[in-house]
Amino acid sequence: MKTEIIQTLTANFESYANKSENGVEFWLARDLQGLLGYEKWDNFLNVIEKAKTACEVSKHNVSDHFADAGKKVLIG
């Protein structure tokens, strides 16, 4: 992959980063869903579950990498 493409993809990914009050960066799954090209939430949810399994298999604490969080939706 060309360096320019990698830099563009990285910048795009980083633009979706959020920061906690303590300055910790995090990304919301709903934001990453579209960024990674998943149109349906159910399909992306399967990917998240596989990633959690990979954490467990590699002896990493899932809760250190995946926080169950909800995003509030404005209702008009």
C-alpha cells in the first residue's frame, strides 16, 4: 500500500477518536462501523464478538479493550 494511502486512512481513523475526561482515547463502535465499511450493525457486531474472543484467547482482559457503552440518541 502506498504511504499516502496509509497516512490518509490513519488520519481518517484518528479523526473519529474521542477523549475521556482523563485524556484516554477511545472509539465508538457505531462510528467505526461505517468507517470500516459495514452497512449493517449485526454484521459489525459479529466482528466485535470475534475481536473479544481473540482478546480472551491471547490472555488479554476483554474489559481493558472493550467497554460496554451506549450512545444517547436525541429524540425530537
